[in-house]
Amino acid sequence: MEGMTIKLEDGKWFLNNKPFEKLSPNEQQCLDNFFANIKHGLEKANARLKNLKSNNYKFKNNENN
């Protein structure tokens, strides 16, 4: 699905101005894929950040020796 618009209005979520609870199975799958991609990206970014912090800590400790 191209050009998805997701919004929160009055405490309800909408996809292309359609309430989430009224989405077709195809629209639900597109939304699931969309959020899965976001989750995957955040997990990768978090792992990189942890790696950078770990490497920075090791680097600082090596400088002091």
C-alpha cells in the first residue's frame, strides 16, 4: 500500500482516514508490515548504539592504560 497516512485523532488511530478496527485484512497486513519494519529498524539502531557505547568505553579505558 503506497501513501499510507496514519494518524491519532481523539484517542483513535486511523489509516487513510479509516479507523483501525474497520481495516480490511490486506490493510491490516500492510500495517503489520509497516510496524514490523519500524520495530526492526529500532532494534538495529539500538544494537548499534550499544555497540558504539561499548567500543567507546573500551577505547576510553585503553587510553588510560
